[in-house]
Amino acid sequence: MSFSSSDPDILTRTDGSLLFVQIHRPVKKNALTPGMYTALGEALRYADSDDSINVIVIRGTDDCFTSGNDVNSFVSGADEPGERPSLGFMKAISQAQKPVVAAVSGPAIGIGTTMLLHCDLVYASEQSHFQLPFSRLGVCPELGSSLLLPYFLGHQRAAELLLLGDRFSAETARAYGLINNVLPPEETLQFATDKARELASLPNHALQVSKRLMKRNLENVLPDTINLELKEFGKLLRTPEAQTIIEAFLNRKK
């Protein structure tokens, strides 16, 4: 059985027991659309269901991981019924059974940073930078980051990143323990791939059990947090303050 992405901006390939998943929408700085979220979630669920896949590698393009949500498609889908495709992706990455390795180059904005909190190994290039600009956009954190960042970093550092929403460097991300290592741009993907192969060479069942044990203290509260964040996010998105910010952003893009 092989996997084929359902969206042209999400590229997938298998190499031995690795599944590579690439966010590839360079003309829009890899901004994520509903279709891309659906394809990402499908790829992660496929990897968990296929015994021949041991490790997932997520990457962007050479100069950008992802700039976060595509604002146009995000706003236009705000009132659509049913589960958002982004929630399907959030469930898939937060509940992934197999190790997930990320290779980051360039900006990782919004969900581009919060998804890394659910990866097991993260390697970033020297040119990478990260940002959680939720409060600046009039909304709130997502993908469990309101729980995970204080849990990992302590309240004050988490507040600095989530409330002020300033950009921070790869070196700061490493110092805070959000990523494993910072590398020259031309070495990042290969280094991440080598680490993924090293993981894939180990007993797969032992890796999955170890990962599950490491995450067991969060497995009950994390899904509730993700759902609550999205509920509050949706409410805030409809406020006049957020609408004004988003309208200004879209006009600036035009």
C-alpha cells in the first residue's frame, strides 16, 4: 500500500521506512489551506496505520517552513458547519503514535510553531525564526500550545511568547528547549533525515511505547485543551477587534 496526497501543495514520498511530508506552496509562503490540512492529517494517519512506516519527517521548502494559516481561506471557512480540516490535522499530529521528526528552514509562524510542540525531534536552520502572533491578531493560542508551552517552559517564558507574540530566533528556540539543534541551512534536512533513519533502525514497538509513556500525563487533558482553544479562537475571530486586524492584513496583502 502506498500513500498519495489529496492536495497538490502537500508532497509525500516514502524512502524505506520513512514517510516524508512536505508543505510545498512557495508562492504563498507555504500558508496552509483547508485542503492542505486535510492532506497533512491523512498522511499522519496513514503512517500510523502502515506497519512499513516507522518514522514521519515533516518539512517545508528550503526558505520557509510555513507562514501559518492562509488568512483568506481561514476566514471564509469560519462559519462552515462540521469539523474544520485544521482540527483533523491537530488530532492527527497530537495523537501520532510513531516518531515525528521536523526539519525547519525559514519562518515557522503560528501553527508552524505550535505543530512543532507535537514533534519528537526538531532541527532548524540558522535562518529559521518562529512566532506565535495570536494576541497580535486578536485571537488566542491553538493546537494545545496554551497547555504545552507553560508545561515545557514555565509560565513566564510561555507568556512572553504567547502574549507578546514577538518573533524569536532558532537559537532562542534551542535555548528554551523547543528544538533540538540549529544547523547551517544546507545541512538541516540531511541531519534531520539521518536522525529519522537512526530512529527507524530501532525496534519500532519500543519507540511507540516509549513515546506513549512520555506523553501519558497529557493524553487526557490535551484533547480538551485543543477543543477549548478552538472554541475560544472562533469566538475571538468574530469580534470587531479581530475583524479589523484581519481586514487590515488582507488589504495590505492586496
